[in-house]
Amino acid sequence: MYKVRRWVVRHSRMFETLYRSFEPILLKLHPLWRRLGYARVEAPMRAVEKRVKGLLFDCQMCGQCVLSSTGMSCPMNCPKNLRNGPCGGVRSNGHCEVKPEMKCVWVEAWAGSRNMQAGERIQVVQQPVDFRLRGTSSWLSVVRQQTQRNEERVQ
């Protein structure tokens, strides 16, 4: 998993482009999911998301994905679960103080963000993790948030 995760970060621009193509499809499915019920769609969507993102990003299914803001490096892989940058213990070689065999998630995030078109998003301060959302689909969450914003604009 670790090697795949590092490969994805090195190819973060490609994954950014892929997600930008995927997100509109998710949004177009909103009427179907609303009709079926988001609660009913959650389990199958979560299973797909867990497999795909687990393989590529070593996703921890926090329910609040910020990969597009962190160079495709999942901050939940940080042993300290830091969402807004590295701790003070990053070793001089860029490795983690807790897991010395692992490169710091935030060193990876910075490198990945430099490849991305929206790389400046790494500067945006992330909200603290809401552990109540752990194990839920962030894809469905994005659809709900986007469609709610769009509906509010129309009103």
C-alpha cells in the first residue's frame, strides 16, 4: 500500500484530473440517489469508495476527504492525524518521527501539491476531523454539500 500511495502522490496531477472528471458524474446522480434515499445508497457507495481509495491512497475513510487539497496524500495516514501540516518531529530526511520508515505524510503532500493545478489549496486550513463521520462516504457527502449549495443559490 505504501508504495502505491507514494506513486499516486508523484502522479497527483493525473489523479486531480481524474477526480475533476468523476465529480460531475457523481453530482448528476443526485436525483437518483435522492429518490433511492441517501441512507440506502451509503453502504454500497462506501464499499466502492473504500476499495478504490483504500488501494490508491491508503484511505482511512474519515468521511471528510481532503485529498484534492493535500497533494493526494491522505493526512489520516499521519500517526498523529494532523490535518494542517507536519508536526515538529519531521526528521531531517523527511521521514516521520513516529514511523521512521515512512516519509512524513505532509512532506509527501507538499510534493504532490506542487504537481497539481490547484496546488495552492494546501495552504487552506482544514477543519478538525469530525470522528462521527468516520466510515462514511465522502463522495456522497460532497454531492450533498454541492447540491445543497446549488439549491441555496437558486432560492
